[in-house]
Amino acid sequence: MKVHYLFIPVLTVFLSCGERKSEDTFEVTPVLPLRTVADIPAPEGYIIDQFPENSFSRFIQSLPLKDGPVISDYTGKRVINPIYRVMAVVDLPLLFNSDLEQCADFSMRIWADFHLKTGRMDSLYLFNYDGKKQYFNKEHDTYRTFLKRAFSVSNSHSLKMGCRKIEPARLKPGDLIVQNDDGGIGHVSMIMNSARRSTGEVLYLVGFSFMPAQEFHIENAMKYGTSGWFGAEGYVTFLKNHLDLGVPVFRRFE
């Protein structure tokens, strides 16, 4: 479900994934040259989690990053948004010259790309609006047509209804933090990496796309975490303060 947006950069920002309040705004350029998500260093004392070679979590960790923190929208125009805290931008150019790849859509696009690039198209599914699985091999579409159809009819509600429920203590790369209380406007964030200490504390990189349809970026946690990485509770607080679009729930693609 798509809605129109209005963007007034100085006083108020209205975005179709929702309204985010401007506070402690930064654009952060990583100090080190980073080629993939896995290259973003963990905070001191933390070790990045390892996952099986062909897993979705490993695929997320291996996603390429752009050279700088420049986000482009679906028209190719640079997104100038004073409320972003950009740690890095995932180097996956948008597929469509239309306002389709929003927050929920980009999460589904990454899930679909995993199947495409690992030769698992027979098991690829996305969702209709109510969260019912729509399998690629039953639709007789091209890859792009299949994605475009799914993006046109689904949103954050679809992921909330269709994906598997998980507990926050079990979060790993590829998992989703979904906000949508009533089926309308909501938001979807994706866990991009996880790191933990020997004492059990876990931190996460978290990213999302937004409106207008734009490239997927990784947020810097700033005061909500450690060295740019969020704790699970810290990210929930971040959402409450800046993207209060419903109670966050945790979901996983099967």
C-alpha cells in the first residue's frame, strides 16, 4: 500500500513510511574503506557472529557497500535528508524507475536477491497484502515482474502477518523489525549484522530504505548504542523517538 509524501527539509519532514522527528542529526562517513557489511568493525570487546556459508545471514553480511554515504532515490536524485545518521549505503541500485522499493519492499528485494544469487528460485516466495505466500515458480513471471507485482500489493503489514515471529534475543542478520498496528502506514528495518561479547551482550547493525523509494542505508546508532551499533532495546527506543509508527515486532523470513 503506497501513499504520497511531502518533504519540507527545515521545519518538518513527512515521509510515507511515517514521520520522523529531527534530533541529534548526523551524517557519518566510516573512517575505514569498507567493501561489504562484514567490513564494518565491531565495537571493542565484541566479535562478529559467524554463519553458515550459504545462509541468508551470511548473504546479508556479504552485501556490498557504496564508496560513500550518498543515497539515491528512484529517479537517480540524491536524497538530502537532514535527519539521517548514515553509517553506510548498501550498493544495490533500485530496480524500478518508480516509487516502489520502499522500506518493506527493499527488505523483500534483499530476500529475493538471496534466492536469485544462490540458485534457489524454486523456493522463492514473497507476500500478498494479507501475508499469504506467493511463490515465484507458480506465477510464471520474470524475476523483475514478480518483484514488481509483490511490491505493488504489499507493505509492512504483509511482512508482519507473513513472516515467522521470533524473540528479540534470537535476532540475526536478515531478521526484521516491523511496525504496523492497523494495516496502513508502518515501517520495516532489517538486521544487517550482529556482534557479541563473551559476557553475552549483543549489538546489531540495522538498516532500512524509506520514502521516496531509495537505496538501503545502515543507520549509525549514535546515543542509542555503542560505536554505531545498536542494542535491541536501544533500537526500539530509537524507533519510539524518531519513527513512532507502531509497536515494533520481530520477524524472520522462513
